[in-house]
Amino acid sequence: SAKTTIKPKVVNPTNTSIKTKATIQNKIDIRKINVGVKSVRPIRDDGIIIETQR
């Protein structure tokens, strides 16, 4: 059971952090987050994948 609990956290730690930040920042600061993480495409709560300067 311990592994099961750790798994989800290790699967997408970045996505979770970006999602939380995006929600707190009112989805407006998501652009800054995307610029900081060019390799990762932040996903909004709406399920829309934001693409900017690949």
C-alpha cells in the first residue's frame, strides 16, 4: 500500500504543481509558468492544453 500512495506523487509531480499554481494565479499567470517550463505543457482545470513557444 505504501508504494501505491507514493506512485501518484511520483507520476506527475510537475503537472500537479503547475495545476495548483495555475488555479491560485487565476489561470492568468499560467503564461509565466509555461515560459519557465518550456518542456512541460501546463493543463488548465478545463482540460485545455496550453501551447506557447515550443
